Amino acid sequence: RFNLIEGVYSHHPKLSGRYDLKVFLRMSEGDQHARVLARSGPALYRRFVNEWIPMENRYFSVMQIAENSDLILEM
């Protein structure tokens, strides 16, 4: 059986102990911004850039998500 759990907070310590393999996907800031703009449009783009992305980056740093991953994929 294979279960794939994805999402920004899927590596949270309350969940990650249940996984056999933890993969972290890292991409350049430019690619991230382009994907957000394409997915969410210009109306929400600024909110992502000013609010969500900084919160995600703090979460990744404080929780040491990359350091606690078994595999890091670079895009």
C-alpha cells in the first residue's frame, strides 16, 4: 500500500513520525512566484508574496523541514 501525503504542513512533527519517507520539494523564488501568479492570479498574488510565502519560509526554518527530510528535490 502506498499513501502520498502532500502539502506545506504535511511534515509537521505531529504527522511526520508516521511516514516511511519524507520528501521536501524546493524551488527557486522566481519559479515559486510564477507558479503562484499562474495559479491564483494577480488579485491574490500580492497576498501570497506578502503573507503566505513568508509564513511558509518561517515554518520551514523553525521546524527544520529540509533538515528532517529523507530526500530533497530541487526544481
